[in-house]
Amino acid sequence: MRTTLTIDDDLLDKAKAVALKLRAPFRRVVNEALRTGLQMVEDTPPQTRSYQTHPHKMGLKAGRNLDNIQALLSQIEGEDHR
């Protein structure tokens, strides 16, 4: 199949040099390089960036007590909130 690709100059030079070194047609060198590269891309699992949180101590305001949750909610949200 014939198609048009834009190849960076450095890659074109490298492919031509490899073709000369191997005494192989340029077309074959490019096709083999693509096959090898695409296989590597396909076999390599995608890298995921891990997400990390950094905990920090927030503390509890003075006068608040965690022993009685109902009282704490009343202080924070107000008596009318239910």
C-alpha cells in the first residue's frame, strides 16, 4: 500500500544509513522498524500515574469533644439542623 508520511530528518538519515549498512531496500528497513516499534508499543502496558495524598493533622477546635457525636453535630450544625 502506498501512503505519504512526514518523517523527521534525523530518522530519515538513520533509516537510510541502516539500509546502506544492511544492503537492504529502504522500504524493507522502514517496514521492519515500524513492525518492531509497533510491537513494542503494543506489548508495553500503559503507565499510570499514581495519585498520592499527603495527610496533615487538622486537630479539633477547643471545646469540641469526639465522645458525644450528637453534641458535636449540634455544636457544628446548630440545634435546628436535622
